[in-house]
Amino acid sequence: MIFLISRQKCEIVELNLCLLPDVKYKLSELENRFYTFFTFNAPTYINLHSVLAGKQHKNAVKVSYNGNDYIFLFFNEAANFNFYGAKINNKCYNICVFNNLTITEDGQTLLNTPCANISFSHYKTFNNFIILFFTGQRNYFVLIKDDKVLAHDYYDEINVDKNEIYLMTRLNDALNHGRVHHLTEEWESYLSYLDENELKLKDEMCFLTFLDCLKAQNYKYCNNLLTENLKQKNAPDIAKFFNEFDYFYPEQNLAFCFKKNALVGIYKFEVENGLIANIVLM
């Protein structure tokens, strides 16, 4: 079987097929030709037949498992180029936004991270911190102190007071986590639950919640989803078994895990009575 999964909504023009994000579509056959994928108001051309044959493509990743072929599609919105210069605390900052966000301080690179289609808005100094604010479809911030970037992320809420600042990022996962950055004289980052309702997990949801918590670095909750023989004395040790990932796709009791559009592992979970009894890296 050949399955097609797209991270973003797109249309395959030649097949008159609209793909919804993270939905699996079965394909009966593929011609040896380029197909036009229309997304973000721009076309991308991919020969899916060649991808199945093992040819690499920046927008498509093939994963084979148990006799089936899965093609994962990753599209990036066409980025606008923006460049800004600012003098803050007698230091020169250059801020470049294209496919990456790059920030230099007096010629030294402080940050170079994938982040497109945001625009520099303003900066704020607070105690010994510098906060760079960006606007876009989702707002973004960069926190700097003592020539180092302490944190950078999208944020959904901000609360500014005379003596403290809160920035909160919704992780949009099963437990409705929020990641909070709290500034006073010091900086702290912690997770909060935005929904106070207790989650009662069915077996088929257990490993999905586990992976959401792993992404959020909520290792304590991860540990509580393991049977006694798998529990770790030091909960963060759970992360040592997993390759770092930023996206996962579930398939029955499996999870295909990706980091920056590259497959980093296939993990198989065995769940008994609402707890994970075994995890196998395939």
C-alpha cells in the first residue's frame, strides 16, 4: 500500500485531490511524472514515483514499514526577506528574517533558527534582559541576557507589570500545556495546564499523550504513564531513549517521529490497562 500524509493543507492539481493536514490518503498507483502540489498560494513540483524509488526530495520523505510505503509531505510558506538594525545598550544588533531568523550582536551570531514570515516589531529592556518582539500570523519573541539567547518561541499571551513579565505559549497538545516564561530579576520557564479538567485516557490515547508530554518536556507526566517496571527514578531520563523530534505521526500502535522534516525513529508502544508496558525503537 502507498499512503500520502501532508503536514499542511494542499491540493494535488493533476489528481484533483485536496489533502487535509495529517490525514492519511491511500494511492493505488503513481505515474512517473511530476505532480503539482499547490499550497501557501504557490506550487511545488514533486515526482512521487521517484520518491518511492528512493530519490531524496526536500519536501517529501518516504518511510517503509510492514510492507507499506508512507510519503510524508512538508511544505514551507514562501518567506519574505526582512532586515533590521538596532542599537540597544550601546551594542549593535542586526536582525535578519528569511527562511531563518538570524540575530547578531556586534558581529557575533547569537541565534540562527528556522522561523519565517515574521517581522520585527519592537524591543523592550527589562532589568538586565532584552526582549525582541516579532509580529506575524503568530507572534514571536527572543529573550537575551549577557550576550546570550535564553529563550525564543512563539507566544500567545503576554502580561507586563512594573516588576514582572509573563509570556505564555500554547503547545496545542492533548493535555493543553502552556509554556510560561516569567521575568523578574531572574528568568524562569515552566509548564502549566491551561485546562483543569482531568484527562481520562483510553489505551489508544495513552502513547499519544505520552509523546505530547515528551515534546513538552513534561517528564513527570510521562513517568506516570509507564508501568512500574518502566518508571524512571529520575523522570528526565526518559528522554534518553528517544531521539529528539518536533513532529510525530501515529499509525496504530506506532509513531513515526521527525525532526526538521527528517525521520529520526519509529517507536512501537505496548499499552496495558492505560499504561505503557513496553517501548521498542524499530
